[in-house]
Amino acid sequence: MTKSKHSLRANTIPAITTVGPITLWLLFLVAIPLVYVLVMSFCSIDEFYNVSYHFTLDNYKRLFDTNYLQIYAQSLFIAFFTTVICILLGYPFAYFIARAVSKRKAILYMLVIVPFWTNSLIRIYGWRSFLGTNGWLNTILMKLNLINTPVEFLYNRGTILLGMVYCLFPFMVIPLYTAIEKLDQNLIEASNDLGARGIYTFSHVILPLTISGVFAGSIMVFIPCLGFFFVSDILGGGNSDVIGNLIERQFQSGNNWPLGAALSIILILMTLLLVRIYQKLGGDMESLGV
Amino acid sequence: MKDEIIVKVNQVNKIYGMNHVVKDLNLSVKQGEFLTLLGSSGCGKTTTLRMIAGFEEATSGSILVEGEPVENKEPFERNVNTVFQSYALFPHMTIFDNIAYGLKVKKFKKSEIKEKVSQMLSLVQLEGFEKRYPRQLSGGQKQRVAIARALINNPKVLLLDEPLGALDLKLRKQMQLELKELQSRLGITFLYVTHDQEEALTMSDRIGIMHDGILEQLATPREIYEKPATRFIATFIGETNIFDGRIETVEGDFAKVLLENGSVIGKGEGFVKDELISVSIRPEKLKYSMEPVEGFELNGYVKSYIYVGSVIKAIIVLPNGYEIKLERLASELLPEIGSRVFPYWEVADSVLIHSFDQTFYRAVEDIQYG
Amino acid sequence: MRRKHKVQRILKMVFCCCIYLFLFLPIIVIVVNSFNATTKKPYLSWKGFTLSWYMKLFQNEELLSSFGMTLSIAVLSTILAVIIGSIAAVGMYKYKFKGKALIDGLLYIPVVIPEIVLGISLLTIFSKAGIPRGLLTLVLAHATFSIPFVVFNVRARLSGYDNSIEEASMDLGANRIHTFLHITLPVLAPGIGGGALMAFTLSIDDVIISYFTNGQVKTFPLKVMDSIKSGVAPDVNAFSTLILIGTTLLVVLTQSGIFRKNNKERG
């Protein structure tokens, strides 16, 4: 059956004009670049560090270098604890602001967003000024005679965790807030009415109904954590790298793009795996969007 | 009422994938009439309306408005307007801008638009609402804006898709009368779609009953009630008792019909001996006697009574267990429960219906063609 | 019983205050440092109060031009993302076509994938295609991560959208373009506005993707990144303080103005 003039005008043409541009965009600036990264990860480099299209598995072999393996482990460790800390601090916090009086609620919510209007690098640098050997914290502690000589708070895993939690905390709070706000107050009352105690109501009613927010928030925190190289640059002083640092080095100073591409493939696979688990747990892709 | 045909639907079919939604539809809407398409959800009535408006395309067949085929015309090129079930008022525009929309699109002069809109507002009794937004209006008021917005364009036909569906019962009754009054005052042709049989009977000049994609009968409300063309219509419109049987003899308009419980007499034309048929008799037309009546061999006993305000309904059980209903004024004295009665009717009150109607043939076709 | 409640409430408040303190502490540091009279790198020890950095900042042309660059990139990429994202959201909502699931899947990639991966993939493809890195590549890259957010915002608005208002418009004689401009667009405006705001914010603050696609062009965040090793100068702090005050004012104004109008429309 041939398409009539009517259906062409009512369907085909509008569909192509509306969806065509985004299709081309996503194809050329998302799909093809990622495929190209995959291709590049199998390429070698010549003596001038230029990419040469000779098939090799060397890049993947190099991924199993012990130094690299250590950094993956460290990176996962940091991402895991950042996520856990964000959940432990973020859940009660999101709960309190989502259950606040509606007038106050909007302001409390905005206050979570406001810090993000200041560039994240500057804020991380703010932490460095605060924690550094001649920073505020040391000054205060010395004034209080609690310490005699400045303590080095910076450049360890603890400060990296602090920086990561600081950068990613809102990405945990926002989905949690959305999930908790949707929660019907009557359900909590019904549970209490039926004789359940606070903890029982929480674990059997509140948590199951808001767990989707925890999952979404975890995805939004864990994955970026693997790549945030600037946090460890500023607060880690080069001895607490994450996978992002390895990739960054290959594309900047190291200038070994194929190796960097292979390292990126690790991140892509991890992302796919985590998103897959998220979907298996019943997570909705849509709630990752906003 | 002039008999000029304003909308003609010719052998129209609509198929969505595997669903045959409208089947060989033929329909002529006369100038100035109030025609209702009545049927349960999924019967194809709304699809028919949307094809006339231009939102859906007929799979085959043609639609003519004022004698001109409109298949290749876009909705905005057709001189028909629609009142939507959801009202579809533009939420970001005032009532004035909503009603003026059609005229603004057609680049009418500002002064003219203003005048016409205020005429429309007074027509639907919403003077002073110009500056409000749809969200500030009640359901009934939104409904009136939707009607005014369509009528201002002076359409040849106004298509109304369950316009009262979202209103509560009381308001719906009031709006039914208002709509009917508006239609006869303006003389604009209304093609109305509803699933509410009472609404259809109250307002329409003619009713087309659709069932499973087929227009089963197109007639005046009275005709439909008194002479249902199919078994479906007889049971769909009002309450009725249906007896399935076979014609034994035909004498003029009368036929002797053999039922499982004995023979009866019915009225109808065009029936032949041995044809399988149904007899329909309304509960209020069903009579009873304490002794056998000539020509009727039915008997049964009174099982129970149900009081429904001013009327009382009796349930009579026939020997094979079939229950029939009889309706009388509550003031009437009726036989005791358990007494034996002999049901009968005035032959002129009964309706004979072909059993092998279109529904049957269609079923056969469906079996044949899978 | 009462007392227990009171204790609970106080604990809650203390907890929330601690979290807010955590969120705002570095900002307090920035604001205070912007008034620090020290001129010795890395500008940390307190040497008294001064407003001189706020004066000097307007002579720092590099800083100002990098911020100008950041603004132009944000505006251009937001415009691109809004146009492409909005019409795509409408098209994907209204029409059925093959490959819809694929487009949907591709849309989630820039959202979930680590920014660094998107950054290096764009870097490699730009260099492969021979597109010189600079303003153009920055705008393309920023629009790429912004488009999904515009689509999701508009889509959220569409979920409560009555399709028949477009039919009503056409029924009243308006053609498709007129209908889109006068009905679809204004009704979707809040969703489009939300998406635009998000795209703009993401663009202004972006470090990682810009870091790989900038070439010689320095955006404000990249400028900051360069200066971090030697210590962020107090005029950058002063500048950040001004931006913070500016955006806060802007939001307070729009919240009290536009937002209220919006609520009315919904209620």
C-alpha cells in the first residue's frame, strides 16, 4: 500500500523534520565518537605518538599493569564510599527537607542548589584553602592550642572522599527528595495506626517506597566519581588517582590516545554494567534525567 | 427542515492494523438536523466523527461535505468544526482569545472579532468572562466556551464528540436541553456522538446506532424505540423481552411464531415461513391474563416483584426457566407471587426481528476470512 | 513524650545545619578571601581587609574575556540545545517511527556516562574530522550534553499535555506551523524554559568536557584550573563572589515573579 498524501503530510514529514536533527546530532556527536574510541583502543602509536591504524591488543594488555590495577581498586573504593556516605547523609537530610512545611521547603531545597552557581573548581579550591597547612582549620586549632604544629589534612584518600562527596552530594539529594516528596503521608499514618513503630514503618513502608530514589542517586554519584580527575588533582596532590586521572594523562601529557581509549572502554563497560543492574533493580531511566 | 444533504459518508472503511473499526459506513446528514451517532465505546462512532473532521483518514470510501469530497483536505481546510470531549481549550489563552482563535487565524478585523466574540459570549451566557483563563472556569462553563469557539466560525456542521461526558448528571441534563435549544435556534447541523442512550433520545432528530463498526439503524428516536431493526438495538435501547423462535405461518403483517414454550403472534413485514426470528416486546407492553388467550401459548408463574418508585416490575418465569419482565403502575393490583399467569400482548406492540441480520452474516464472514 | 519530640526536633535541626555548613563552607572561604589584602602567593594568610581586588578585577582583561567566552558558549549551546531538543521531544511524543528506542537510548548516554569519556570521544572525533578545536567545538560539545536535559524537561511537560488542543487549533483553521507556534510552543514554554536554564547552568560550570575540546580558547573554569597550581588569585574569588550574588539575585527575582505566575496557571 502506498502512503497517501494525507498521511505523508500528517505523519511522515513532521516526524522527519522534528526527530531528524536530533538523530543526526546523536549519531555524529555521541554514537560515532564512542565507536571511534572503541576502534582507537585497538590501534597502536608510532614513534611520534601519532595514532596509527595497526591492530593491536597491547593497550588492553597494559590495562593489567599492577599500578593500574591498584588505581582501579582505589577508584572503586572511593566511588563506593562516596556513594555510601552520600546515602547516609543525604537520605535523612532529603527526608527532613521534603517533609518540611511547604513554604520553608522551597527555600531549603534552593539552598542545596545555590552552592552550584559557584564554579566547582573554585569551591574545591576553597576546601584546599580551608584544610591546607596554613589554612583556616590549622589556624583555628593552633589558636585553640589543640595542636602546636600544622597538621597536613590534605593529599590523602580522606580529602578525596570529602571532595567527591562535596561535589556529588546534590546528585544524591535531588532524586531522594523527589522520591520522598511523592510519598503519601497517609501511608505513614496508616502504618503507625496499625501499630508499627517508627523503625518498622521506616523499613517496611518508607524505605521500600523511596528506594528508587536511592538507586537513582547512587548511579548519579558512583559513575561520575570514577571520572572526576580534577578533584584528586586539587585535593589529592597526585597520590590518590582515580580512573579519570589515568585517561586524562594519556590524552594530555602522556599523549598515548589508544591507551587512553582502552582505559575509557573500562569506564564505558562499568557504566553499562551499573546501568544494567539499576534497571534490573527496577530503576527508571527517566529519573536519571533531571 | 430542508432535505438537502450536507455531509455524505460513502462506503467508508477504517482499518487500524488488524482492527476493522468502521465497516462499509453509509451516512447522510441533512441540513439543519440534529443527528446522533450512538453506541458503546469502541463501536467506531468517534472514529467516524474524526474522519469527517479530518483527524483520521478513511482507509477506503469517500466523505463529501456540501457535495465536495474532502479526503485530501486537511482539518484546517474543512468547513466543519469540532467540540472535543476534553474541551481542548487553549490553557494559555483567555476565554476571549480562545473564542476569537478561528477568526484571528482567518485574519478578521479586530473590531469585527470583538463584536462576534461578544455575540458568542452572550449566546452561551458567559458575558463578562472574556479575561478569565480556562482553569478558572467550571466544567459546564468550559463546555460553553468550547461550543462558542466552534460556532463563531459558522461551520456547515458542528461535530460534537461526547461533549457532556465529563459533566455530572444534573449539569448534563441541563446542558442537553440548552444544546438542543441552541441547535434549533441557530439551525446549524449537529453531528453528535454519545454512548448515553437517554441523551441521544432526548436531543436528536435522528439517531444512528453503531455496533462493532456497523451502522445498524438510522431512524428517529421513536422509530428506534418502537421498531428496533436488530436484536442488538432492541436490547441496547431501553428494556425489552426477547423471544427467539421460528416463523410457522405468515398472514399479511402478522406471523405465527413457534417458540420453545409454545407459539405466539407477532407483527412485522418481509418475513418468510420457517425463518429464524426474534420477537421483542417491551415490559410495559407485555400483558397477562389468568386464563389462556387465543393465539398465545405461553404460561408461567410470578416469581417476584420489584418496586421502582411509581412503577412495579414483575418477574415471570416460563416453564423452561426463562425469565421475562412486566412493568405496571405501582397502583395496579397484581396477582400474588406464585400464581400462574398467561403472558400475551397486543400484536401491534410486538416487533419481529430477523435473526439472520447483518450481525450474523458478518460473523459468518469473519469465520470464513479468519 | 513531648520532651522526646523536642529533642528529636533539635537533633534534626542541628543535623541539617551541619549539612548546610558543609555545603557553604568553601563558599564562605571564597568570599572572605576575596577581601584578603595579601599579595603573596598562594594568597592564603590573612593580611587584613581590602576592597582592592574588586577594583583590580575590572582591569584583569584575561579574566573578563574568559568569562565573556564562557557566556557566549553557554548562550549559543543553549540556543542550539533548546531548538533541537524541544522539537525532538514533541516529535518523539507525537509520532511513531522505527528507531525511537535507539534515539531514546542514545539520549541517556551523555547523562550517565562519565563526562571524561564524552570529552575524550569528542576530542578524538574532532581531531579525526579535522575540525580545529576552539569556539565551534566547545559549542558543539556543550550542546551535546545539554540536549538530553532539554528533551527530558519538555517531555515531562508533555506528559500532562492534551493532544486535542492541537487538533482543535487545526479544526479552527490554523495550519501545522501556525498551530506549533501559537499553541504547542506556548503551552510547552515552562518545560522549554526549565530545560534551557539547566543547559545554561551546565554549560557555564563545565570543566571536564571543555578541558578536552577547547584548543586555545580559555573559558572561565579552565582559567581557574590553570591558576590553581599557583594559587587562585583573590580577584578570581572576588569575581566568583560577584557571580554568586548576581545569580542569587536573578533567581530570587524570577522566583518571586515568574514562578508565581506559573503556579497560578497550574492551580
